[in-house]
Amino acid sequence: MMDQQTFLLQQMVELTDALRRTSRTSAPRKAYDPHEPWPEELRRQLAHDIDERRRAGESFGCIAHALNQRGIPGEHGGRWYGATVRNFLLRNTASPMKQ
């Protein structure tokens, strides 16, 4: 049985795959439109997941690697890097974090 976090992240991967398939058959465009905001629930869940991993002591680079391995695209449809994970977390959480 999937938990809510896994379900939401899987939905994001499936949506990205569908957008990529659509973009191959229609007019050329990016797989993910950076001007389209992520659904708020998905953003909150991902920020919560990243925040928990940071509190457990994982580095931003390790978290980025895990997100890329799971096929979760970055906010603009690209890969995750340590800096993008850090910036995402800074923008999407109110709690302070260790640098």
C-alpha cells in the first residue's frame, strides 16, 4: 500500500512522462512549463519530505541524487542539484534549517 507522499511523488513522475510524450507529438515545447506552478499540495509534500531528510542529517547533494533517481523533475523540469534542493527548501518552508 502506498503512503500519501509516495502517491503524490508518483503522480508527479507520471504527469511529467505524459507531458514529455505529448510534447513529442505536438508543437515542440519543454516537457514542463516553468511558468505553470506546481500544485500546492505537491509542493508542500515535497518540501516536507526534503525538510525531514535534512533534519535526519542528509546533505543537499544526497537528497538531490535521490530525487533524480526517483525520476522526480526539478521545478523547471530539469535535474536536481544540491543548490536547487536548498533553494527549493528555502522558498517552501518557514522553519530554519542547517546550511
